[in-house]
Amino acid sequence: MAENRTFTMLKPDAVEKGHIGGILEQINASGFRIVAMKLTQMTKHDAETFYAVHNERPFFGELVEFMTRGPIVAAVLEKENAVEDFRTLIGATNPAEAAEGTIRKKFATSVGENAVHGSDSEENAAIEAAFHFSGREMF
Ligand code: DAT
Ligand code: MG
């Protein structure tokens, strides 16, 4: 499996609770190389655009409200099989169903406030990375 890139956000709940260091440590220990990273806050328009695929879902308003309530850490990660391996590392969307030792099991609060985002495909990873970073900000 070739090296590829995934996109992640440490969500407002994780930042509020002081989990940036703990989560980055686990990402680092799992072999991901950070190729871009910043602390930023999404606007309502940003969140509505980023999560547009979910705009018909009943939780969409709640999701946008949550994702804009404070700063996030946005990052691009590189590793062999990065997209799939990062989804495994974060665990199921609902932390109650996430495997033991996964980031969401350890750091998430609820299905809505689940600490981290991970891209679901290489194609979406590239779109999501470009949403937050210019080419000059990725190394
Ligand atoms: P994931 O983040 O695991 O890719 P997703 O793409 O299905 O999950 O949903 C995006 C985000 O929307 C998810 O991280 C949290 C929120 N969400 C999903 N399902 C939800 C639900 N049933 N209730 C509240 N928020 C939900
Ligand atoms: Mg998703």
C-alpha cells in the first residue's frame, strides 16, 4: 500500500478539554507524519460547506453549531495507507461503539462531540486538505 494523505480536525470539544497534546501523541506514535497543521476556527459558512454532504440529516444544525463554537486543530497526515489506518485509529463515529484504545473511545464525549474528524477516502482527503490549507502550507 502506497504512502497517502488524510485530513483530520481535532474538534472544539477536544481542544476545550485540553486533549490536543494527548491526541497528537497518539497520532505520532501510530506512525503518521504531520505535513500541515494549524489552530483555526470555522465560520458557519465553512462548517456548512465542509459538511454539505450531511445537510439533509436531522443533526446538521447541531453539527454546524458545535464545529463553530471554538477553535479546532486542522492537520494533514501522511503514512502508508493513511486514510484507512486513521479511520481505524479514531474508531467508530459513536464513541460508545468505538473499539478500546481508539482516539474516540479515549477522548470523545458523544456521537455529536466525537473529538476528531478523519477523511473517508483519498479523494475527500485531498478536497478537505485544500479546504483548510494552501499548497505552500503542506510540507
Ligand atoms: P464520521 O465523522 O465518523 O465520518 P459521519 O461522516 O457519518 O461520521 O458524520 C459526520 C459528523 O456528524 C460526525 O463526526 C458527528 C456528526 N454526527 C454523525 N451522526 C450523528 C448523529 N446520529 N447524531 C449527532 N451527530 C452526528
Ligand atoms: Mg465522515
